[in-house]
Amino acid sequence: MSQISLNDSLTLPCGAVLKNRIAKSAMSENMANQDYTPNEKFQNLYHTWATGGAGLLITGNVMCDKRYLGEPKNVVIENGFLGIDELKKWAQSGIINQTHLWMQINHPGKQSPKFLTKEPVSASAIALKSPLDKMFNPPRALDEKEIYDIIERFTFAAITAKKAGFTGVQIHGAHGYLINQFLSPLHNSRQDQWGGSLTNRMRLVLEIYKSMRAALGGQFPIGIKLNSADFQKGGFTEEESLEVVKVLAAEKIDLIEISGGSYEAPEMMGSKKESTIKREAYFLEYCEKIRKEVTVPLMLTGGFRSREGMESALKSNACDVVGLARSVALDPNFPNEILRGQNVLSKVKQLTTGIKAIDKAMPLEIIWYADQIHRLGKMKNTNPNAHPLLSVVKTLFASGLEGLKRVRAK
């Protein structure tokens, strides 16, 4: 058993130091300006989280190509980006109180909604299965020139983040987005150097990391969010995930955040296994397996509700950093309360609209917590008692209007 405490600092392989072992994991803000630049709401939100006590804040997914968005109001950084001043203000708001602020960089691949992308791209021309095929158009396969362009786009976004004052970056390689699509044999049926064997399927993420490292230098933190597994028959497995971890660890990546699942199998939203409920963390057992193989710093996100659960994960040596998401969307001061040793529990609870069909069809957790994030961006208190159905109605209305705007703009 380790004697590590949540209050202890952590020195990363690059030499950067996190002031404690609590991180705010990425949650999509979806509140950028019409030109995909951040605004004052991002500054308000991250100032609130930076004063909330976590040693590390990871932003919601910043896209690297405005042609392919995960959501209508994503921040996008690509050549010609005009929001550097706003980006600097965002960065400054999130690094107060000796807090690290890392930009999560992402490409959605085929997980770009129909009303945003007529023809999404992916590793292969394989559509998402029902009922998600009603929300996302079938993709076309990327050609090799486009793959190299994506590597350059990830790197450009990372360079821009560093210039703006962010203290690190995270590659989003989980939850069914583009990098995960390349990793998964269920979604990658390519016969070239980007598909087939695991070595080929991990080539994209490895090339993105190497390109970023060459551009950012050895002392700038680079992390990744990676699935423990896709939880689908024929998908990315725990054994394959472990091999990817070993390769990235050998390349001296600074922090690997473990998550799991995708829109098709949303394990990241919660587990009902009795052992998991008792130990809180959804992917703790997998982290314990990784720790036996590598010494790279690990961040475990999903399920933590109490100081006891967080401390237990650290003391078991399964992880080095505890990731919180929905808990800090509801209570931004939750990390401070935990670090002070207060006997507090997360306010996160099971959500339902009361209508099974809507609960099944809509990403309820994402929608409802996005509403809480938007309240913080407007400098309002969160509303834990808000009815989930109201969030669904608001989202459908906003999506409809956004789709109409994009049709008119073409």
C-alpha cells in the first residue's frame, strides 16, 4: 500500500509539477462563439474551477478542423485561427492558484452529428450501428494525405495552446472519436499501414504524439485520454489498450488518463457492477493491471464520489491522479472540500426524464451536465434540481436552430 495522499504533489516525466492529485477531467463546454473562438464564459468557468482546488484542469475537446465538429459550439483551432487573444484570456483564467490547465485536442471522425457534417470521415467507411445511425451520417475513409494533414492539425493546435499560455495538452484517444476509431478493429478495416495489426492501428496516435513532442519540446506536458476497452464484441480490447500504454510510456508521455466505452457502449457514464460501486472507480481493476506493467503516471476518471474512494485508489497504487468530472460540474468547490478533509459526498445522481424512450435515445448525462457548465460560464450557481427533460427540450431546440443556421450559411 502506498502512503500517497490527495494533497501530495506529483512530478511528471517532463519535470512539470501538479500541486495535488485531483484533476478536473474534460467535459465539453459547447459554448464557443460563432467563429469557433472562446469567449468570456470560458474565462468565468475556468476561473471558478481554478479556485476550486484541483491541481489540473483539462478543457473540453477543442477541435482541429471546423469541417468536422462534435458539437455546434466547439472551439476550433486550425490555420487562420483568429482567437489568440481570447485563447490567452482563457488560459490566464485557468492557471491561477498554481493550477495546471491543459487543452484537450480532438477530432470526432464519424461522431459528428448529421446537422453539422454531411459526410464525416473515419478510418474506414463503416457506419455507426443503430440507433446512432439516425444521428450520424455514414463516413468515408480517409486517404493517406488526409491522415498526415490530421497529424499536422493536432500539432498546430498544440503549438497554439502553448503559445496562448496553456500549461499542457491532452490527446483525446477515447470514447469512439477518430483516434479510437483507428485503434478499434471494429471500425478500422484498412489494409494499409494504418490498419490491420495493432501496430498499424496505433500508428495514428503514436505519430500525433511524436509530432507534438518534437514541436513542443521535452519539458511541456503531453497526456492522452485512452479507452481501457470499447466494451464491444470485436472492438478495442483491454489487452490491446495495455500494449498501446506500453508504447506511449516508452515514448515518455507524461500522463495517461484511463476511461472506456463510446457512444455505442457508454461505459464511461457508469457501471452497475457491485465491485465497482463499492470501490467507486469504474476502471480501477484495469488501472491495477497497467500499474504492474508500467510506471508512467496514470489518471483514473469515472465514479469517484468520496475522499475515501479517491484515497483508496491512490493508496492501492492503481493511479497517481484522480479525475473528477460531473462532481465539479455540480460543485466547483468539491476538490477544496475533499482536500481539507471534509466529510462530503458528490452530488452526482442517476438522471431520468421519466420517459424511457427519451432516456435511451438522448445522451442525457452529457446534455444535463452541459447545462450546469453553461450556468457556471454565466457566473450563475448550478441547479442540481433542474429537470432533465428541460435540458433535452433546450438542446433539441438549439440543435434545430443551429442546423438551420448552417444550411443558410452554405
